[in-house]
Amino acid sequence: MTDIDVLYGEDAQALRKKAGLTQTQLGDRWRLTRQQIGRYERAGHAVPMKEADAYRGLVVALKSNAT
């Protein structure tokens, strides 16, 4: 995994907010608790690869809905 592949908590939080979702709403979508989403979004911590891809997918979905 290269540095470019790593998604850090603060970036994950920004992606979620850009998608217009709260931690609770995202947790409901992903069948996770708000607390788990909060752990992923903790500043300075790397988000696990699977969840990082899902966060990035929020932006892709947002872009496709805009067109």
C-alpha cells in the first residue's frame, strides 16, 4: 500500500460530510454503529482499506447523482 492509497480519518470525515451524511446515517447504510464510523474518522488514523474504498465510493455516487 502506498501513501496515495491511504485514507486518513480526517479525510474520511470530509468525504462523508461532502456526501451530506451524518455518522449515524452512514452507519445505518453500512450496518455499523455511529461509534465505529467515529473510530474510522479519528484524526491521524489510517482507515482500513475496505472502508477507505467505501468512503471514496460516496464521492463517486455523489458525482453520478449530480449528472
